[in-house]
Amino acid sequence: MIRPCEETDFDAIYEIVNDAAQAYKGVIPPDRWHEPYMPREELRHEIDAGVVFWGYEEDGELIGVMGIQPVHDVTLIRHAYVRTARRNQGVGGKLLAHLRTLTDRPILIGTWADARWAIRFYEKHGFRLVTPEEKVRLLKKYWSIPERQVETSVVLAGPRWSEGHPGRRRA
Ligand SMILES: CC(C)(COP(=O)(O)OP(=O)(O)OC[C@H]1O[C@@H](n2cnc3c(N)ncnc32)[C@H](O)[C@@H]1OP(=O)(O)O)[C@@H](O)C(=O)NCCC(=O)NCCS
């Protein structure tokens, strides 16, 4: 079952994010890694900033979460995490498909350049990497992240964005 998360899910979201983010350890630049990957205060800040988390629940337990955040004229998919033990079973795909039904706006997704599996996951769902120049512009316009994270991230855009910006995506 896919459902919007509530305040009572805060601890479960925190747990899932930090369990799933272990995938980044030793992969993303060491100066970007810290433990826990997302401290409680940062998760709280993200929710307060308008990230709405949806969860995939099975037998009363959240298995994966994914956030959606409207910013200006686009919708961002933020913080996609599936419990390590439940990966590659279609949970992330179902969450992404559901979130896509919630908006008519172009969708943008940012992730670590080194997270090859995440890039492949989004590409499989029709998202395309934008050019390095476009990436910098988009991250500065739609995200609030430090300069160093801009350098080490990529942006993927959904079909609706690509239609409106022909020629701007990476071949
Ligand atoms: C990225 C992430 C959210 C994807 O979630 P997921 O539940 O593993 O995704 P899915 O199972 O839908 O798809 C992943 C793979 O499983 C395969 N798969 C999907 N359904 C399947 C099923 N029923 N049985 C077996 N494999 C399946 C998909 O084909 C896909 O394969 P690919 O790697 O060759 O593309 C998850 O891997 C994760 O939490 N990773 C760590 C954190 C991260 O990188 N987050 C992204 C931040 S933006």
C-alpha cells in the first residue's frame, strides 16, 4: 500500500533513510559522507521546507519512502529510499510511479553523480540526465544545497521537462 506519511512516521522515515543511505558509504566523496547520513534535524528541516513523504507499507511496516516537493514551476522528487533488505523488489519503482501521478508539472530529480544504480533506476523510468551546464543552473534555482554538493550531483529530468527544453539534455 502506498500512502502519505504522517507525523507518527517520522522515526520510521529516519530509520529507512539512514539504513538505505549506507549504499552511499565508500561511494560518494568521503567529505560528503557522515553518520547518520541524514540527522533528525535535517529530516525535520526538509519536511518543514515542504517535502511531503509517501511511504510503501507492507504488513503495517514502512518499507520505502520517497518525497515530493513543489518548487516554483517544477516538482522535485526528493529523498528516495528503500530499506536495504527490500531493494530490487519493485518498491522504489512503485513509489516513483505513484508520485508521478500527483503532478502535472515537469519533474526534476537530483542525486549523487557516483550513485550509478540510482541514475540507472531513474533512466529506466524515462528520466534523462541534463547537461552539466544545465545541472548547475537547475540545482541553484530549485535546490538549496552547498556548492560542493552541486559539483558532486547530477540532475535527471522527466519527459515533460525534456519536451519543453529540447536539445538541453545529454545525448
Ligand atoms: C534507488 C532506490 C530507491 C530504488 O528502489 P528499489 O525498490 O530498489 O527499486 P526497484 O526495485 O523498483 O528497481 C530497482 C531494480 O530492481 C529491478 N526490479 C524491479 N522490480 C523487481 C522485482 N519484482 N523483482 C526483481 N527485480 C525487480 C528493476 O528492474 C531495477 O533493476 P536495475 O537496477 O537493473 O534498473 C533504492 O535502490 C535505494 O534506496 N537505494 C539507496 C539510496 C539511493 O540511492 N536513493 C536514491 C536517492 S535520489
